[in-house]
Amino acid sequence: MAGEFQVVTVNRQAFHDYFVDEKIEAGIALTGTEVKSIRAGHINLRGAFARIKDGEVWLEGMHIAEYEQGTYMNHEPLRRRKLLLHHREIERLLRHTQAKGLTLVPLRMYFKENHVKVELGLCRGKKLYDKREAIKERETNRELARITKHRQRD
């Protein structure tokens, strides 16, 4: 069953605000109560971003709600979390973010063989007119799908 994964959450706001140039899978260092809370689906990626600092990648702004049955050992909901990547990957990401002005944004979080994984995107910011164009295109595609659906019924 290699390659199977269970998606926990998707950062839909990221797809609205950014053009995704490349996707990277990364592991994440979590505590036990964080994993239990993620399994329950109490996680929000909206507004989260990754930052490279001292040769390590840190995920900031991600909210994982406190685990309900957690005791005094419960985690802090908005703490920085370390992403697990190879050294070469980190160097490559650092070059891209510094030279091209790209941003590292978490796109999805999922379980892969009982390990929590984060799909990071190397993203370029969209301008307002790009967002309007994307909305217009989506509505046009919906309308076309609706028309073809009605034609198939007739």
C-alpha cells in the first residue's frame, strides 16, 4: 500500500492567492497531542507559511487546536514547527526564495503510512487582476459544464 495517503486539510486560500510553481513533500516534527488533534481534523493552514532560518525550515502560522483530552502536557496551538527536508532540498529552496522572490506556502497536510506530511508549494503571489481572471475562468467553466450537462439530458 505504498503511496496511499489520507488528506487531512487543504489550504484553498493559497491556491487563490498564489501561483504554485513547484510542490515539495516534507515531514513535520510534531508532539503526540498535535498528531491526535490533526487526526480529529482540528487544523487550519490558512495564513501559514514556511521560513528558512539557520539551515532549517520552520512552518509558522499554522493552527492546530489543543487536544481535548490533553493534560498539562498539551501543545501550544500556534507554535513554530520544524519541517523535515534533506539538506540539498533546503539549499535549493533557499536559492529560489532569495533569488526569485518566491514564497513557501503549505498547500496540503496528509497522513502517508502513519506519518504526517506537508505539501509545500514554491509560490508566486497573484495580483488582483490575476485573481479576478481566475474567478472569471472558473465561472465560465462551470457554465459550460452546466450547458453540456443539460444537452446530455435532452
